[in-house]
Amino acid sequence: DAGVTQSPTHLIKTRGQQVTLRCSPKSGHDTVSWYQQALGQGPQFIFQYYEEEERQRGNFPDRFSGHQFPNYSSELNVNALLLGDSALYLCASSRLALNEQFFGPGTRLTVL
Amino acid sequence: SQQGEEDPQALSIQEGENATMNCSYKTSINNLQWYRQNSGRGLVHLILIRSNEREKHSGRLRVTLDTSKKSSSLLITASRAADTASYFCATDAGGNKLVFGAGTILRVKS
């Protein structure tokens, strides 16, 4: 049983560009959450998707958007990249009725 | 912003010793979870304790929760070099939205 997978592993972009990160949840999971982890800090909640809808959102600007597909996989899009967007982006999947979340290995985004 | 704080920020112990990490939080919660992270990679779920529980064990891990003090502790007994990692507590006030602390960096020397 594959766990949560994320792609790509690493990504380098320049300021002003746009980026799309991808996540495939663990088998049987219907909810995907995205987190941003800056260096030396704990992860911060970006948003959560369930039934292809954004269910909850953290304190992130509209430049951050997402999507969930019918197969429960998800994308995180960031527009107009800033240097401060450089971070590890983590995807977590769960079943809505259960609390335990399983995290993927993350995508390290560097904005130059 | 972070929900709470872990204490200490960093901890260095010898193999075989016990490691204790503390976590404080600010709001009411449904549950509190502890995660481990190795070298800036993905988070590994360690243990979940619900708000109506006071103590929980899993292998060499012992977690306590005091909702009156809004605090939790993670005890790792008989530590091993492989336990070297960053440890995070995360609170869930409902809806599986986790709010993390800044973490404790644990180094176990062999």
C-alpha cells in the first residue's frame, strides 16, 4: 500500500513565476491538506480539500490556490512567487472521519 | 502563527537516557498529536491523544495531556541514535486542521 506521494521532490523558480505541486493521498483517504514549512519552523496549514471543495483555509493569500480531483489527488498552485515562498510544502491525507494524518515526503521549493 | 510552543528548543542526550519534550497550546482542542521529522523531510505520525485522555503509551513513547494547563509532554524512554530528529506537537481543534508548534530538536549521542 503506497503512502502519500508528492511531486516533484525539488523545484527552483524565480520571483514572479507560478508553480504547481502535486499530491496523491494514501489509499482509502478522501481528505488532503497542504502545509508550508519554512526553515527552522513548524508546518503551517494552507488549506484542506474534501469532495473536490476547499473545506478549510489558513492565513495564506489568494496567490495560493488548490484543486482536488475525483481520484482524491490534489494540486497546490502558487502564483506570483515571492522569495518568502521558499519552503518545504507538505501534503497530508486522512479520512475525514478519522483524525490521524499521513504526510508525504514534501516538495522543497526554492524561489530565487 | 504557531499555536503553541515546544520546550526545550533543543535537547542533547546520551543513548539509553530518557528524553522529555513539552508542548503548550492556547485554545481548546479535540486532540493533540506528536510527529517526528528527520532532516527536513516528511512528518511521521507518532501518537494521538484525545482531549478526554490523560496518558497514552506506544512502545517506548509515553504522552500525557493536561487540558487544564493546556500542555502535553512526550517521553521517549531508552533513547537510541535513530531517535535523533525534530519532534513537533500539533493540535486539532476540529476538522483535521493541525496547528503545529516550532518543534524540539533532539540529538541522541552514541
